[in-house]
Amino acid sequence: MADEKTKGSGTATVDSPGENTVQLTFLPEGKTVEFERDKLPYKDHGKEQSILDVALNYGVRLDHACGGNCACTTCHVWVKEGAENLSEMDDDEADRLDMAADLQLNSRLGCQAVITKPGKVVVEIPSWNRNYVSEEH
Ligand code: FES
């Protein structure tokens, strides 16, 4: 009965994320980044506010061999949670993904999947991609 979070005193300061906050988690590293939607600077690769753009903003290694132009599959991720907070897949992305290794129903291209709503999103970077990107230049 007494588990309600708001207490009716008029000064409820429940520590919840802002209503425009996005929480994006990259697996298997388990790195979670939190930011205000549409407030990140564009990093010049892929669509603005895409998963790749967020990764570049926070130093998460997500390969992007074609520079985010929907012309390869190296930015392939699996969306584990929050697919409803992402842009819909267009035909170009779907066609490109058809060529991806380990294609799953929740596959997206990180450079094309744009965060369109606040909330939680969890993506996993496939292991073959992680091995590939571990080669530093
Ligand atoms: S970086 Fe090439 S398709 Fe996303």
C-alpha cells in the first residue's frame, strides 16, 4: 500500500531520467550512455542520431567501413530492446542487411537506425564485428 513513488507533499523529486532522455546500452561490453535526444553533436558518419553516431560520440567501437552510407554491413547490430524507439527500416537498409552475416529478425545497420524517441535501447555488436574492429591502425 505504501509503495507509491510520489508522496503528495508537492515536492516529489523522484530521480528519474528527463522525458527526452535516451539510454543506449552496447552489449556485450555493457556500456550504457545517456543523453538528451537530438542534443548530441553530429559525428559525420551515418544518419544523424543513429546508433553509429551515438557510438562515435562516446568512443564505442562500431565499425563503419563505408563511412555510414548504407554500402556495407560492418555496422550491423542486433537490437535487443527498444526497437520501437528507432526509425523504421527503409528498403535500402533491408537490401543491404540481406547480405549481412548472422542476420536475425532484430538486425539493423547502426548507421541507418536512428533514435527517434526517448527511452531505453539495447544493442549487441556481433562478435565477428568486435574481432574485426579490435585491429587498431
Ligand atoms: S557503415 Fe556501412 S552500412 Fe553502416
